[in-house]
Amino acid sequence: MAKYYSFVSGLPQLKWDSKPPFEFSEWIALVRSYLTKDDNEIFSSVLLIYDIRNLVSIKKGEKPPHEPANFTYKDLEGFLRQPSMALDFMERFLISEEDYDDALEMLYIDYYDNILKKVRLPILKDYIYLELALLRTQSKIQLKNEAYKKEISADALHIAENKLPDILSQTSDLKKMQANYDLVLWDFLSERIACRHWSMEVIIAYHLKLMLLEKWHEIRTADGDSLLEEISMEVNI
């Protein structure tokens, strides 16, 4: 796998309670300009979550929540008119005659399945597993194939099986619960890349941290800083 010395060494340090140092489109363009062809395919797979959210919003007649990732808004609008032009799992969502909530849930299941099958990066598999661990406490999401679990690290399994139940027992406030868990994910990413200074795993971890910062910057802008400050003081990783 390629080493990205100059790129990684030039990235600004991220802090849990800070504003993202990049605009969404700026970050995507920067990463794509450095990655090899194979690593760009991995990055594109990770970015699909943004395309999914934008597609769902456009289908509902709402403003897309993210800037374009792999597909422009015009592309996504075209998928609505001609679903066969979309990726397979997007097409299944667009033509589904099932209850809307069930179809939406299947869309996300297909996304996670797609990532776990196509991407071999251990840190990404672990992160997806940890995201699913929380989602499963809030919905009936189940992957079609659970064989991937044997590839999950002991550290990730420990978080899902021990730390997550503790977090769930501490509060019934969903936003506070998510903040607690996201801080655990943040520290998990930091620990996993401590000795992998120049690799693709470091870039993916950085991107995942940016996703967390983006989410909480939006929440903080709406709600004020108090929640994240409170979480940062309370959580003992």
C-alpha cells in the first residue's frame, strides 16, 4: 500500500472540540489529488454515505445535507428519473415498493455490506462494526452476512461488547449518548493509527474524525458548546 509522507505530515492536527479545518469539497479534492488509483476507490466507497444522504433528501424533496461527494446533485436527480443508472443498492431503494422506512433501512444495510465486502482496510472494518453496534440498539438493522465479524479486532469487540452497554446505561438522552460514543470512537481512531504514520489507514482515520467534527460542529452551532464540553469532562476512556 502507498505511503503518503508529504500529505500526512502537512495535515493540521484535529481536536475533538474544534471546528473542522477543511470545507467538505476542499478536503475531498485534496485527498483525491494525492491518492493512488486503488486508494481513491477505497475513498470513494467511504464517501458513498454522503451520496446516500443526499439521494434520500432529494427523493423527499428536501435540500441535500452535504456537498456532492461521488455524485453531483444533478446525477442524483437523474437517478430518480432513471433508477437503472444508479449503483445497484441505490436502484433497489429507488424502485422498492416496500414500506419507506423498511426500504431506507435496507439502503443503509446495503451500504454497510458494500463497504465490508469491497474494502480491506482493518481500521475501516472496525469502525463500520462500531457504527453498526450503536445502530443496532436503535433499530432492527442486521447485515445479510455476519461472516465479517471474524475480521474485527479485539479492541473494537471490547468497545461494542463492554463500553457501549455502559454508555447506554448512563443516559436516556440520545444526543448525549451519541456524543459519549463518538468520543470513544475518536479515541479508538487515535490509538489505532499511533504507529501507522504515513499509511492509507491514517488518511481514512483522519477523514472519519473530520466526519465526527463536522457532525458535532453543526450540533454545537445549533445548541451551543455546553454539551461537548460536558461530555469531554465526564467520559473516562
